[in-house]
Amino acid sequence: MNLPSSFPLVKHQKLGCGAVNERSRHLVSTMAEPTNTPMPASTPVPASTPRSSSPLQQYSIPSLTPNATTATIPLWPSTTSSPDTATRKPQRPIVLHIGDPIKYNPDTYAEFNAAFEVIRPPTPERERNELIRALKEERWGHFSAIFRPFWGTGGEMGRWDAELIDLLPSSVKVFASAGAGFDWADTKLLGERGIIYCNSGLAAAEAVADFSVAMIISTFRHLPWCMNAATFPYLMSSSDARSTFRECHARATAASHNPRGHTLGLIGFGNIGQQIAAKMGNPAFGMKIAYYDVVRKPAAVESELRATFYEKLEGLMKVSDCVVLCTPASADGRPIITAERLGYLRPGTRFVNIARGSLVDEEALADALDSGVVGAAALDVHMDEPSVNERLVRMVTGLGFDDRGQHPGRVMLTCHNAGGTVETHVGFEELSMRNILRVVRDGGEAVTPVNLHWLREKKGV
Ligand SMILES: O=CC(=O)O
């Protein structure tokens, strides 16, 4: 395999295409299920998928330039469901395209349409009840794949659980979706039904890592405080605008630090965690990199990133100046950042979550911010999206010091934006189509499968 050299970690990715060795199997299995999982693993690095600073170029993405925004393709003339689909024998394998129309990759979609009979149901059929009705009626016949290029967290039809999965025809081989996270899909059950689930984390990793950099810096420099002080008094037509400005100018200094020399504790050291490490470590921001993952990374990865492994999460939390959560949701949906674990932090530690809101007990985090155990936090994801914890919101806003002497603007909150760039959208579409083309058209192995071990386990392989 020729690996691009532009991203230094690439040369350590030597897993065979689609292979599930002990390492990837462990990673995937901790993501895909269990209640007895010790701790979640990092986002899996897809087997055989070399990372690079433009990892999708290997899939011949036509354009990764900003022009992509202007090159919006009119709604592609996909086939919509027709009454005879269920009864007649299709010339080509049928692919069910749910979600957004293709916007960025017309050439691949043309190839896709040449290979498959693509059915894109009209909107009502993309709602859960209608989808269930259609599946029961076998409205789309014996389709072979589900293609879901939605930009969203995946819950638009509710959870892909037994209620939906049990209705899928046995002809379905692959479910290829946008999105890095797949906490909304029961990938174990899909695997047991012989359906490969492919995510698109690879396409979002750089965007998530870049956003994390902004959030890490925000916790060191208190950007919400600086921004609020410059703007809120004006928005509120307050006569205190000048004094608020001066106070922030003077006092934020005493609370701010350069990241250099501080320890960045990454929970999860998959593709995203490693990209964050590459950006925040030497020679760029000069942070010391520490990580926890259920599987220790190869020595070459650790040495390339000057990363120190901690066998226990508690150990990592004790030494970190800024903890970043970059691991998939726990299979049981339970938080890993709890009051007990926050108790391991040294006072003033910073905290960033770009993974999943369900991983954090937000009330415990708010308590830790109140008490000063956590000095600043930045959260892109939230327990109950699209709602946001009101205690945390109050820590974003406000201009004065509270009665414990904590400064305002200790928290940065965003709207699950980390992975969202045009380049990510381009990659989500492209990668999802490539996965289906490989499996269904070429009879090959998927590019970014996440549940192969469940298929193998079911088959007893
Ligand atoms: O959160 C975003 C994603 O799962 O891609």
C-alpha cells in the first residue's frame, strides 16, 4: 500500500483493508456495545484507510476547494419509489438514498447511479413512521444498501434500532452514512444481521481537530469573557461599557496562560485525538501530550507525537492541565465524566468536549466549574441537544465576578459545529458512496467499516 507522506502518522497505519485485527477489534467493540466496557475507545481509525492532511484525496474527490459551495448541484434526478419496484427484478442493485440530496460530488453520484438503481424516497418516507410502513410493504424491493449523506447527528428518524433493522430485507449488505458518531444506530444488531455499517469519521477528523484547537485555546485565554466584555454592554446599552472593557483588559490577563508547556490530556487517541495532538504538541503550540485509550497505540505513534500513555483515566486526569474528550459515546449511553472522576482533576484544570454530550454529567461539570476544580470549559456537544444546560449557559454570559470570585465567561458553548465544514460535507458524500461501490458493485471490502467483528462473530469466524 502506498501511503501519502503528508501526515506523519500515516506510516503506522498498517492494517489490512477492512481487516479486524485484535487492535481494531477491541477498539470497535468497545464502541459498538457493551455495558461492561471498561472505558470507551477512541474513534476507530478505519482499517487500511491511510490518514493524511487531505485523506479523502485517495477517493478522487473532485473538489475540496471553497468553490464547492458555489458548485451546488441541482437536485439529482434520482429515481423515487415506484409501485412496481417491489415486484420487478431490478437490472442493477437497488440503493436506498435517505437524507439530503448530493450537493458536492456529482461525478461520483453519476458513477453511483450508473452502478445502482438509486431510490431517494420523497420527504414523508424519510420520517420514521412512514419509513416503517414502507419497509413493511417492501416498497423498495430487495435493496442492497442504505446511503445516508445527511449532515446531522443521525437521529432524524429516531434510533436505528431493532424496530427498523428487523424490517430491512435480507438483501441489505451495507449501511453507509455521513457522520463520525453512530450512537444513533445499533451497529451490533446491524452486524448480526450481516449488514456492514460504515461511518465517515475520516472525512470530519481534520475539521473536528481544528475546532478543538480553538476550544483548547479558548479555555487557556478565556475567549468568551473577552468577547462578551467587548460586546454585551453595547448590546444591553449599558453605560458601563468602557469600564467593563477595561476590567476585562486588566483582569483576563491574570487568568490567562499560554498552552505551551502545559499537559494536554486526550481521552481517546484515535484519528481525531492524534490529529489534535499533532496540532497542539511540538513544534506548533508546544503542549505536552498525554493520552488514555483502552488500547495503547504503537510505540512509533507515541514517539512521533511525543505522547505519553496513561493506563488509567484517573491517572491522565490527575496530570492534565486541559482534558479533551475525543472518544465515541459509551455503548450504554452513560457518562464517563462524572463527579467522581472530576474529583481527580487539579484545581483550575480546563475541559473540552468535542465528542458526544452523553459522555459528560453536565450538572457535575457545572458544580466543578462553580467550585473552581474546572477553571474553564468548552463544549461543542451537549447531553440533550438541541437544548443546552442552563447552568452552563449562565457561565458563558455574565460580566461580573461571582460571589466565589470566579470570573465571567468561563465556558464556551457551540452548536455541535466541530465537524462541520464544506470539506467534511464533500467527504461524507464521497466516502459513503465509495463504501457502497466497493462492497456492492465491486464485491470488495468496505473503506470505513466499524462493525465487522459483529458480522464475524455471528458467522463464528
Ligand atoms: O458529530 C458529528 C459526527 O458524528 O460526524
